[in-house]
Amino acid sequence: MIEARHLRVLRAVATTGSFSAAGRELGCTQPAVSQQMKALEASVGTPLLVRAGREMRLTQAGEALVRHAGTILAGLTAAEEEIAAIAGLRAGRVRLVSFPSGSSTLVPAALAALRAAHPGTRVSLEEAEPPRSVELLRAGDCDMALAFRYEGATGAEEWEDLVVRPLLTDRLVGLVPEGHRLARAGSVAIGELADEPWIAGCPRCRGQLVEVCEGAGFTPRIDFATDDYPAVAGLVGAGLGVAVLPQLAIDSLRPRGVRTVELEPAVRREIVALTLPDLAQVPAVAATLEELVRAGAR
């Protein structure tokens, strides 16, 4: 394998014409230059220099290697400068995947703060619900994923192989039409909604809804199902049913014609930022994680 330090010595010998002159230029001894040239010739398997009187001359192989050395060393210098910029957060890229209510609440505040502190760091955003977002992370298709899991949910996925940064605990709230009999209630036992038509959300949230309702002794009659939170609020506002949404989703909406009520027993989900252990050491990823933690604490 050709080492960059050997290429630098070879170029110095070619420029100065001798080991001793090259040593003076590089700040090392003549024997050190000789040893490095021997190591380089051993790695390429052919002589690169021949002695002609007091001077060292390049062989045909040496001329070819010197010709390429400039491009190689310039590329290495550019790479070193780029890596230094990334490590110093003057540059960098983070691929973030988030579920919709996280995208509209936590992500904007975090990315605005990140841009203000580190304007050279670029973040791309794609939306996916867990477990898909976690699959994308493990497959290397993103650098970080916002995800959630419900407290006490059966079959919750394991995250032991990931770096898990808790952001907040999000409580689910009931959504009823403004004229509903329970619209003015401070809190509502979910069993009181047993006879209502329901509007359900994403597949995971739908499964959690069914599990909670069955725990209260009934199976919900789901008339509508949509992943779109404004659509859920619109259907409830039109009097077509009731729903359960995360507080984060309510915070990102301005629903008309609906009222929110606290549900008993409380249903909560843990919101987290996930990344791989090696990625957590990348400065841009670490900085993004910290801003998401701050956004969750607000």
C-alpha cells in the first residue's frame, strides 16, 4: 500500500535531486529519507530511483508515480480539510426521519436552533412512522429517527442496539365534536365512548386504540381511518365520530368545531430520538440530537 508520507518524500527527492537535500526540505535526516524510499519501492515492487553521480534520478516507474502524486496529495489535502470542517461543524449532513406530529412540532424548533448555531450543517427530512423509521435507520438510509412507543404496549420493539435519547412523554387526548354530550367534561373514561363511531389514525395508533378500548371492555366501531391528523379533526368537527390523538398532534393543529377531553385511564407514548452508536459520535448528528432534546424540554 502506498502511503501519503512516502509520496511526499518521493516528490521532495525528485525536486531536489538528493536524499540529503530532500531531508533538509522536509526537516528530517538523510537516512530517514533513504528508509522511506526503500519502503515505498518495496510496496510498489520496483525501483523508483537510481543514483547518477551525486544525484538521484527517477526511473520510468518513479516518473509515473511522481506524476500522479500531485493529484493524490491534493485530493488528500482536500479530504482532510473537508473532514476538519465537518468535525468542527462548519459543514456536515444529517438525514432525519420523523413521524408527522414530530415533524410539525419538535423538528422545526430543533432545526432552527441548529441552523443558527451551525449554519454549515444541512439536515434533510423524510417522514415515516415507526417501525418503518427504525428500519430505515438500521438499514443505513438515515442518520437519525424520531420514534415513539406506547407505555405498556404489547409487542413493543427493542432498541437495545440503538442510542436512545428521550425527548418527552406525550399524552393522548380525546377529540369530540363541539356539541357532543361530553364536550364540556374535564375528563372522560374511555368506556363512556363505547357506543360512538370512531375515526382512527395510523396503523400503530389504530392498534393501540383497539387495545385500550378492549381493556375498557368494548371494541371500537371504526368508521373512518386516516393517517392525516387534520382529516381526523375535520371528521370529528363534522360530527362523524370521536377520536384519540396525541397531544403533539393537537399542538400542531387548529381544529375547528372540536373539543379535547382528557382520557381516563391515561394513555401515554414516549417520544425519542434514535441513532446508531457510531453515528452518535459524528459531530453534526450529536448536535442535532442535543437540539431535539432541548426542543422536547420546552
